[in-house]
Amino acid sequence: MSENMENQTRNESFNPTVAQNLSVRPNLTQESGEYELQTRLPQGQQSGEVVPLLEQDVVPRTHQAQICPIDEENRVINIAKAEGPHFGDTHHHHYHFNLVQQQQMVQHIHEQPHTSAQPPAPVALEDETSPKAFHENPPTSHQPSTATSQSTAAHALPNENQQTTQATENEKCQQLKSLLKREVEAIASEESTLAEFLEQAIAPVPVAMANKPQQIGDDFLAEGHYHRKKELYKTPESDITGEEMFDRAKQIAQLEAEKKFRPHESEAKQNYIKKHGNVIGVVGQAGIGKTTSAKKWALQALDGRLCERVSFIFYIVIRLIDFTAKLTLLQFLISTILSDWICTPDEATIILTAICNDPHVLIIFDGLDEAAFKSFSSSVSKPLFNGRNSAETYLKHLAGGNLLPRARKIFTSRPSQLYKLHPSYRPKFVVQILGLTPTSQNELGRQLCGEKYDAIHQKLVQNPNVFAYCYVPVNFILTLNYLVNYDGDIQFVSLTRVLAFTCSQYVTTDHLQGQECELDKLAKMAWDAFLEGKLVFKDKDFRKARIESATADAFLNTSVTKQVNLKLTILEGHKVRYFSHLTWQEFFAAFYMMMIMSVNEFRKQQKQLTEDKWEVVSKFVFGICDSWVFNQLETLVSTPSSKDWSVKKFWMTEFLTENINPKKSWLNKIFKSGKNDKNLLKDCTWAHESNDPHIASSVATVLPDDLDLRCSSLFPDDVENLSFVLQHRSNPLKSLCLYDNKIGDLGATSLARCLHKIEELDLHRCDIGSDGVRQLSISALQLKTPLKRLDLSWNKFGDIGVSYLARCLHNIEKLDLSWCNIGSEGVGHLFDSVLHLEKPLKRLNLSGNKIGDVDASLLASYLHNIDELELWGCDIGNEGLGPLCDSVQQLEKPMKFLDLSCNNLTDESAESLARCVHNINDLWVWGNNFTKAGKNLIRSKSGGKVMFK
């Protein structure tokens, strides 16, 4: 077509008659896989051609630069009109076609099984230099045809030659399907991400997933572990499985479509559902199990468990893609799996047509965050239908559902990169991998440690400060490696120690022999990148740090120890590298500060450690103040200086004291008001990470005598850090209030270690169970001075927990067990202990426990050893109250307080109370069924010491 003809066509006015009467729709049935093109045009009306999506080079090279729009029905239409459809356009259903006819049009595609007894021979994908390139022998002319002749051609029965060609084409499709399934199965069956640290294969373990991921704006929060702190001590619970992902995505897309479109726009709704219901984004921090899950889903797809069936399946590792090359779509899909596969242009046309019209295609993209995009947030042009496009163009349009909308697609990524994608390319449905469940941890631990695991796990859970990191498989594996070799006190284990130990073993491997100083350079690169907020490193970054590429490879998947056959991964990636977890980058940044940086520069940078961004780096800086850690790390430094380290440690101690000293800071007002600030918890965290008695003592000295941390959202690791500091306090706290903090059994276990440094402890509604009560009871049993008050109210530890407390009751002066789900068995244990007390229990609160009449009668025998008793809401009636009143009446000295409110007492009990009320200093009986006469009777004998309201 000449330039003048092209301009004439381009300026041609829109023909509404053609647009109104033309309908093009692919008709695909699951049984036959048939692709049918139908047209409705007035007789004699000439029409342009409909080209199945992604058919390669079916028009001359002179039209190669033309952008061919793709509509929601997965079609590309050769048009030259500005009014034509664009990517994702759901509002244009009819189009004005350019009068261009394809010389050859595929009429039908019938999938036939590969019947050959021999497996298909491997073939190679063509590249641009191949003599059999897809552009071979393009059509040279296009003659217009009438609608009648076109329709006849479209529905004519294939002749014998056509049938033979068709069979050959179908065989090629089946051959590719078989090869893809074989290769994907091999890839997915390789050692999983959880196992890539091991020298032997292990069975994959499940991870928890949620379909309501939290979007984090800041990279360092999104990539780190600490933004999920509120979830760490809850058992990760999945609300979605891999098998449910696509069904859930379609449901969500359907709900959104109902809101976006009017009732009569049914076609637009279906297109929207197809576009967004077939794309899944899977996010999670590094080492959380994204690749493991992706491989598992690939195997499930091959077995028919992920979806009903799969025809073409692609597993694409994004870091293996060449982002500098221009590729056809078929090359893009196959190059990382079958790089040497070849096909003719006609075969490519058949295969691509089959791929775009088959709803059973599955494409899994692993590691979107490793894509070498110029910018994740930028937009890209529409793919050139008759040319080659960049990998970035394909990836972004596939992620947004704009390209191959019928195919099912899964993208795994770190959170920040996925959320940086332009909204046009960002998957609408995203699931988040939460990490290992307790069951998965145990399964993985036993595979790694065998019979030793139970003992190691028992030690691990006693240190919430480290256990908090173990939902991430990488951290869990490294911690197990450390504990296998550690026989000391578990409370002295820190994450800094775990990483330092791992690195110290790393230098004993063959990978760094003679190159130990490279760790200095890696630490400097981590420091510079942290200051710049950089997470991804390219070759130029390594060159700037004077780290050779071969040396950088030494940090990839390196054997560390024989005990658990562990492998260490510090860096990940190929063309683009990054630390396998942000924790490693932060660790090496702190490593640089304490072990390499000059003291003068350290003094300047020290002021930044209080900023939120520096939270983990600061923790590691204090961790390296641990002399044990220093001894491990000095072997990794080319010129270690213990003198510089001692100076920096002194400054850090001084810095910490100045930061929390109430006499020198505004925290004085906070302490006086009994409220808490997160800085206090941060300081305790730093002190514990240092494992240094002098630093811990510096913090403990400035704590107030009455420490009120109620409703402060504390978690077990916070309590563990506080407990470590309190153990170094010279005199006990007068009171510690942790009211309404979900510290659980782990937090109670930590408190048990410092119970001798607390006089009064309030643990109201702290989610403590029988295991936590057991640890507290063991510590209380060993106290030299009795605990003045212990409040365990609203913790549902039941009869088992009470049986533990009964053993140490002599070392508790006031005990609150209200609403603790105590029954008859627990009451029996408690009353037996009360009977043998040398000194009376000053106060016992059993309110809210269903004691009933029988247990109330038993209690009557022990009232002489209880000064104050609360039985509010204990389901006590007239029958149970009688023996109580008889016992009170016979006491040698009056009871100081008795609360019988909200029970089932009537006027019959009023007579019993009237007989003993003189022997009770303060009586509460409100919320019962007394009449006015009954109340007057009690008042007449009490002398005004009774409360009815």
C-alpha cells in the first residue's frame, strides 16, 4: 500500500453502518478448542481482517511499526483509525476496519493428542539471527474481497492438504505442551527455597497466606520483619489456599464489575472479570516462601489440583530474562524454559493463536521484584503486534491483565516492588504469604535437626526475642544452626549472635579463602546503600565497592556447617543482586559502624540511631557491643581494633543512659504520670541485645519504682527485654503493671526470671495460660520475700493453673484469680493450700468463677486463714451461704472484707447474714434478691457496714 493510500485510509471518516453490522468474536469450546471468526456485513461490503492475538508477522515489514490495539476479547485488529480500541478498552464493541486482507487466515485449530510413541524431539526457539526467522517470506500483496467470498472461505470444508497441514500444526502444539510440562515439572521439583539452604532435599512445608495484604509505603518497613510485629505472636492463619486463589479473584472481580458498570453493560462486565480475575499477585518479604509456593502451585497445576486442567504451562524466573533484548511474545514466554526451541513462522502463528484463545493456559512469574525495569511506576507503550517488544512491556501488560486476559497468571514479588507498579499494570487481587505456622516450624525443624529438634525447640520458645523472627524460614534455619552448637542460657541468645556465628563459620569455607577482606567491602556497600535507601544492587555498585563479580558469587548459597547441612545465602540474584533479607543488609551496616568505621565518624553517625528507620541497625550496633559477638566478628575484619570497639561501646552506654535518664530528659514527666513511651521499650531491647551487664544496669537504674505499662501493646519479646533489664536492678520495683497486654505464656515465662525484682505484679487480661502460670509458680516458690500482690484475673488457665499456684501460695500475700475459669477441682487444690498456711492470706479474689453451693460449703472450713474474700458472681445460693455464715460467726477475729454480690441470695440468707455480720468489717451483698425486709434485717445487725448498691 502506497503512502498516499495509507493517508487516505487514515483520514477516512468513520462508517457507522460498518461498525453497527460487524461483529467479530472468537468461539472457543473446551471440547474442540475451535477458534471461529464470524462476520456480519451487508452483501458486497468490503471488510478488513481480524487477526488472532499475537499472530506473528502476517503482514509485510512495511507495516511493522504500526501499533495494533488489543481489545478485551483477546483480539488484535489491524486498523488505521484513531477511533480504534486501546488496551483494556471495555467500551468499544464494534470497530471500523482498515481494508487490509490477510493472505492466509487460520480457520480452525483442533487440538489433537500427541500419539507418537517417542517423546517429541527438543527444538530451539528462533532468535533474530536465525535463517528461519518468523519474517520469512511475508505476504507481498493484499487484495480486497467481498463479504460473500470471505464468508465462503471461512466456512469451507478443508481439503486433504489442509487436513494434513492442520494435523502437523496440531502436533507441533502438542509437542510444545509436552515439552513445557516436562520442563516445568523438573523446575518445580527442584529443591525449594526452604531447601536451597540444605545439602540434601527436604520435603516442602506449608506457609500461611492471607488475601488481605497490608500495603506499606516505606521500603524498609515493607521489606523488613518488624512491620508485622503485631502478628508475630498470633498463630499465622490462612484464609485462602492456592486452590482457591483464582476462584476468589474472579469473585472479587465480579463484585467490582457490578459497581463499575451499568446493568446493560454485560459484555463489559465479563471482560473486566476475565481481565482481573485471572491475575494473582503474591507478596511476601524475602525468605518467606514465595518461590516454594510458586513451585508447589506449578506441580498442583500439572496434577489438576490448582485448576481444572492446564494446557500450556510456563514457569518463568524473571531474573533469567534478558531485559535488553527485543523479543516476540513466544520468545518471551519460552526463552527461559526452552531456549533452544525452534519453529517456523506458520507454526508460531498456530501456537500463539492457541495460547491466546485457550483459557487453560497458566503462566507463573517468579520474582517480579528482580525485574530490571527502568522504573516500576512508569507506563509502557502498547506492544507492537508486528514486531518485537521489550520484556518490560510484556511483563507489565501481563500483570495488569491487558495481555492474554484468558490465561491465568501468578506473579510473586516483594511487597514494595509490586505496589510500585503503575495502577494500570498492578494485579487487582493480591495475597500475602505470612510465613511458617507452628506446625510447619516443627516439621521443618525435625527434618533439619532430627531427634535434637524437640530439645532445641524447647529452648527456643523460652526466648521470645529470637523466636519472634522465626516465622521467616531463613531466620528459623539460621537460628537452629546456632542452637545446635549452643549449650548456654537461652536468654543470652540474640539475633546478632546468630548472624555473627553464621558469618564466623562462613570464613572457614573454601569460598573466601584469601578473600576475607571482601567482607569489609560488603559491609561498606551495605552501609552506603542503607544511607541511600537502596535495596537492589547492580554490577556498577559492586565495582564501586571494589568487589569482583566472582567474589560476589561466593556469597550465594554457600555451605556453612555440617551439623544441619546448612547453606548460607547472603546475596541473591543474578544480573540484579540484593541481600537475601533486609536483616542481612542492616546487620552489615551495623557491622561497618562498630568494626570498621573510624571513631570520629562513628560519633557523628551515632545521633541517627534513635530514628525509626535505624531501629534494627541500632539493635545490631548494641548487639555487637556483646564481647562474645566481637570475638566472632574480629576474625572477619582485615584490621580489627579492640580499642576502637571499646570506645564505641562506652559511647553507646553513655548514649543510652542520656536517652532514658528522667533527670535529663522529658521522660521524667512520663514516668511520674505512670505512662509508657515506646522509647523505654526500645532502650530495653538495645540493652538486652548487648548482653552486657553494665549496659543493662545503666537502664535498670533509671527505671521508676512504680512502672505502669498498662495497655501498651506489649508483646512477649518486649517483656523478655524488660525482664533482662530488671534482673540487673539493685532494688526491686515496688509495682509493675502490665494490665491488658497480650504477652501470653512466653511473656509470663520471661517475667518468671525477674519475679524476685518485683513486689507487686498486675497481669490482668494478658492471655496467660497454664504453662505461663506454671513458670510463675516455680519462681514464686523460690522467693525469699513473699510477693505482696499477684493479679492474674481474666486469664483462662483453669484448674490446671490453680493447681500450680496452690504450691506457692505461702509466698503470695494477695492473689486475684477472678474470672479464671476455675472449677471444683481447682477450688479444692486452693483450699487445701489455704488450710496449711502459717500466715493468713491477706486477700483472695475468686469472683466470676462458678464455685456454687457445694464448694462454698467447703470453703467455710478455711475462712480463718483468709482476711479478705471476694466471691462476686460465684453462683452461690442460700444452701451454700449457711455454712459460710456459721464459720464467720465463729472466727476469733473479724473478717476485714467479704464480697457476696451478684449471687443467688434471698431473704432466707438474710437471716444467716444477720447472725454473722457483726464479725465482718465490710460486707458487700448488692445484686442479690433481697426484699426490703431482708435488707433491713441485715442493716439492723451490721451497724451500717453493709453495701447493697
